[in-house]
Amino acid sequence: MSIIYKYLTGEILKYFGIVMLMVIGIYLAVDFFEKIDNFMEAGLSFSKAFTYFVFKVPLIIAQVMPVCIMLAVIVVFGLMSKSNELIALKSSGVSIYYLLKPVLSIGILCSLLLFFISEVIVPISIGKANGIWIKEVKKKTLITSKEKNIWIKGDRLITHIKYYNPSTHAIFGITLYYFDEGFRLIRRADARKGLFKEGRWFLFELIEQNLNKENGNYNISFREERVEQLDLLPEDLKRVIKKSEEMSFKELFAYIKKVEKEGYDATIYRVDFYAKTAFPLVCTIMCIVGIAIAVREKIKGALAFGIACGIGMAFLYWIFYSFCLSLGYGEVLPPFIAAWAANLVFLCLAVFCLLNAE
């Protein structure tokens, strides 16, 4: 490794660490003041709240790493431009594309690190954080099993939901168990599908079994549609179901196969599956964007303006990336295209800016 490469690598990693610590600190401070009242109302200790925020750190790192590495590249090249180091290198015959090699190497390493964090660490840490928030802070009685089946314990009522589709607020494979004060089963209702409309749950293709207290037998009846009073909202189900970021790459793939094999729609999870492979690459793309911004003539001597441009580019990427994912969730775009479209567009934009950087 040449002296120039060592210098660039060291400076980029130094500012990357500084920016990362600043962003994590701001993120945790805002989240702390937003949620500390909930912890106090739940009567939890400060150590429990501290544990919750520690478990959220890996997710924060995974979310802000692309922006941090881009800002680090902009700061390093901006300072080099301001001190005329880039002019000295150019006058010595060093091209901008020669300086791109260590930046790309760092970007690729960050992409691999981001994939590792998202695949190995985040599913464990965010699962524990959500467990503290749902069970100990919100005092929810909803429980999700490893097979993603949802069990809800209420007042002499146990509800089992086999699958929940958050995009349509639809539940499938619903079973309701009603008990009397002696915990004797007095009614069971099985429905193929349920929809949340107008603030109520509508169950379809319902089979009811009601206990006849005189002879101890169950009377069976069939209904095409029935309004059922369930003590839960779609927001409750969204909080309790195991989210894609809580599942590893392998676990999410197995879950998609299981859901589709049972005949349910797994479009949302398939989009998230491809997003798990697409999002880490944004670190490399943002490195190219950062160097393309920092070496342009209009940015020289205006480091703050360069940082603002970088933040603006990151914001545009996130908006476009989220928009494409939404189109994928709505089945407007195929899952693979929805997850990779933002990367392809911004990679082309970054390469175009870099080709015109000289």
C-alpha cells in the first residue's frame, strides 16, 4: 500500500468514527427523551431503559453507516482540496481515479460489515429491544411463536392467528376460544379470513361451535360473514409480529417459503428479503457519491456546502429507496426491482458525476 493510500485510509476511518459517534449520540438522545416517560410510567429501572437503548445501537449503526462513510469521504477530500493537497497531487500526475481505489476498498469493506451486522447482530439485538418495549413497557399480552403464529390472551378469550398481512390489515386462519369462569370451553369460532374495516373486524367463512349447557354437546353453525368484537387493532399486530429486521437472511428466506407454501401472500417479506442484499451495497455507492461531490470545482473551499450536498443526496436516496420499496409492497414493481432500483439509479448518477469530476 502506497503512502497516499495509507494516508487516505487513515483519515477516512478517523472521520468515519467521529461522524458515527456523533450521529449515534444524537439519535439516542432524541430517542431517550421521547421514550423515557414510558419507562417511568411502567415503573422500570434506569438500568432496564439503558439496556433497551444499548440493544438498539446495532440497528442505528446499520441505518446510518452509509451516510457516515459518505460524510467522512466528503470531509477528507474537502479538507485536502481546501489545503491545496489535491492540486499538488494533480500537478504530480496523480489522477482522481487513482485516489478512488482506497475509497472503493473502504466502501466495499463497509458494505460487507453492514451485511454482517444486519444479518447476525441486528436480528438478535432488535428482538430483545422489542421484547422489552412490548412486554415490559407496553404490558402487551400478545405473544408470537417461532412459527410466526400469533397468540392473544384476553379476558376468558384466547385468539390464535396463523398469518397477518400488514399491508391489507388482513388476518388468516383465525381461531377464537371462549371460556367460562371455570375455564370450560363454551364457544369456538374458526374463520378462514378476517379484515379490519370501519373500526371493526369482519370474519369470513366462519364455523362456530357453541356449548349447549343442558346436554353438554356443541351446536355447530356456519356463517359466510360476521362482525366479531376482538380486543386488538392492526397496530397491535404490527408491533408483535416478527419483523424482517428481526430475522436473519436464512430465516427470512425459510419463512417466505413456508408462507407461500401455505398459500398466503409473502410479497412484503420477499421485498424485504431482496432489500437485505441491496441495502449494504449503498455504502460503496455513497463513497463514490462522496468523492464525486468533494472534488467538484464548485465545492472547493466550501466544505459546509459539500456536507450539505452529501446529506441532501443521502436524503434523496432514502426517499427514492423507500418509494421503490412501497411500490414493491403494493405489487406495482417486482420485489427484486423494487429493492435494487435505487442502487442502480444512484450508482449511475455517482459514476456520471465522477466521470465529470476532472
